[in-house]
Amino acid sequence: MTTTTRRGLDREILRLAVPAFGALVAEPLYVLADTAVVGRLGTSSLDGLALAVQPLLIGQAIFIFLAYGTTAAVGRLLGAGEEREAADQAVQSLWLATAIGIVFVGLGQLIAGPLIDAWGGELADDDEIRSQALTYLRISLFGFPGLLIMMAGVGYLRGLQDTVRPLIVSLVTAVINLVIELVLIYGFDQGIGASALSTVIAQMIGAAAYVGWTIQAVRRHGVALGPNRTRMGRLASAGFDLFLRTIALRGSITFATAVAARIGSAELAAHQIVFEIWSLLALALDSIAIAGQAIVARYLGAGDTAEARRVANRMLQWGVGAGVIGGLIVLGVRPFLPAIFSTDEAVRSVAAMLAIHLAFQQPVNGVVFALDGILIGAGDLAYLARAMWIAAIGFVPLAVIVLVADLGIGWLWAAIAVFMTIRMITLLIRFRQDRWLVGGRAQPG
């Protein structure tokens, strides 16, 4: 492959990153819209939502390899000129997503009550909050297969350097979700269950679009559309390191929510509001990392390790700049942001304070997500798993100290900042080495 100019590389990053943002924020946008609408129903409804979304977000994060792993694999195959095998990868990813989604729905329905009780602490003892949480969770679970199918489809298209169609799906489904939710809740006086149902409908519509596009693409290469258990097993095995990584990540985030739930009702509601904004900003940063995944994977697949390193260096610069901009934006909107999500003055006050923590974390987050994307694109998944567990081991004791010593929600967010800093340091150490720069179809050891 020929070396591109910096300006040409920046244009390619923008071409992939800008539409990738829309695809990445699909589920957080659903939850953010739900947070704003449900928050108007009352603090008990917002607390119920805060508890219910945790299993859903954990499930989404655990199976993120359906998107990230597919992007890296397809990108390498594209760089190596093996488009037919890339198409077969897409088909089997869709089947694997469907199988996992069906199992997740059944299991989730069986253990919904214990899940809410485990995360809710004393709040789960409140019958109203527990009822709201269970209603939202049980209904939302039925959209999970659609969500996983969307993730697999996004991974395939991103690997092909196509991030425009995922953007279209994200925007359309987000609008569908919000419109249905507003009509059911404000037009027909329905409760939190209507919010969950609107999300399910939007997810199934999005899944249908990805299935249709994938079928069109693979038929051009003569790839069979049926499931292949051997290939599906290999895909699942290849995603195991990403599975371990996300277990550590989501475990840490869930533990933070559990601690917030035991600090107080207003604190949990404020934590939910600010964390959803944190997630949205993180995925905005990760849209740059998605471009890094696709481009780095393509160059490594073609065996051009020098260009892959040059692209990675530029991606890191983009991550830093985007993080600084994100932090400044949060500081700018902080005075009126909490009022969008809650009418409770206590919740607004705590959320405004936590927004300061959020703003100053963004530059570190920018570095972390850029490095994540680079190393995922390189297939350096085993190291990513180890690095995430190191950060989790550092975070959990700090969160326990916050709870035991009754230090308050602000110190919990300080512990989250330490968590992200540990991630940044471990990833920078790896990035400065060359062990992740493996060309061809091989993966780093």
C-alpha cells in the first residue's frame, strides 16, 4: 500500500469517524432518551431505570466482540484481498449474535429479580422502585437479539470501511424510539414499560436493516447463508479475550453503580445521569478509535506495518484533541445540563458537581479510547484483557474505601478517574513497543 499524506489520512479518519459516531451511540442514545423521559415520571422511576439498565449494558459490553472483533477480522481480510472469506465471517457473526441473544433473553427473564436485588441494595427494598426496574428490564430483554445482530452487522460494514449505513440506521432507530416513547407515555399516559417497548421496536427494525444489507453483500461472493457451527465456534473463541476485557470493564462500572446505590437515592439518580453522559462522550471518542480499528487492521492485513504505526500515531493525536474538546463542552453546558434530566433539586445539585469530574476526565479518556481502537484493530486482544483487569483490580478497593468510609459520591468519581488513568498507563506502555505490529493474517501473541 502507498503512504498517504497527513491531510489524506485526516480525511480518511474523518470519513470513517464522523458516521461511526452515530453507529456507536445507538444504544446510549436510547438509554439517554429514556433517562430524560422517564426522569419526568419521578425519582422512583429514574432510580428503577438506573437499576434496570445495568444488566442490559453489561450484556451489550460483554458481547461487544461481535462488533469490534468482526471489524478487525474483516479489515485484515480486506487488506489481504480475501473478500469472500470476509463475507463468510459476516454471515457467521449474525448467526452467533442471534444464538447469543436468544439465550440471553431466556436467562435474563429467569434471573431478572435477583439481578435487580443484587444491584439495588436498599433501593431494591422499595417496592415501587423494584417494580419499575423489573418492568423496564423484562420488556427490554426482548430487544437484545436485535441489538446483537446490529452489532455484528456494524462490525462487518466497518471492516469494509463503510460507516455511513450504520449512521443511517442509528439516526432512524433513535428517532423511532423517541417518537414511540413520547406518544405512549405522554399521549396515552403509559409508564416506564412504554419506554422499554419503544427501544425494543427500534432495535428490531435496525436488526432487519443489517440482515438485509449483509445478505445482499454476501450473495455477490457466493457465500452460503446457513449457520456453520465450526466457524461460529471459532468466532466465539476469538472473542474470548475481548469477553474477558469487557467483563473487567463492566464489572468495574457496575460495582461503581452498586456503590452509588448504597450512598443514597439522589446520588444514584445523579450518578445515572452523569454516567450516561460519560458513556455518550466515551463513544464519541471511540468513533475515532473505530476509524483506527478499520485503517490499522487494513494496513496490517496488507503487511504494511510502517504505515500502520504512522496511522496509529495520528489516531492518538486525534484522541487527545477530542478529549480536550469534550471536556470543554461539558464545562460549558454544566450549569443547565442536569435540569434536562430531573426535576428533583437534590439530584440536579449532585449531578452538577459530578459534571466537573466528568469534564476533567475527558483528555485521559481520549487517550484510552484511541489506544483501545488501535490495539483492537491490531488484534492485540490478550494484552487488552490483561490491562483491563489490572485497572479493575486497582479500582475496586478504592470504591470499597469510599463506601466503608462514607466519603460520598464525589470520591467515587475520583476513583473512576484513577481507573481510567491506570488504563491509560498500561496501554501507553504497550503502544510504545512493536509487539502489536504483526502483519498479514496473524495476530499478536
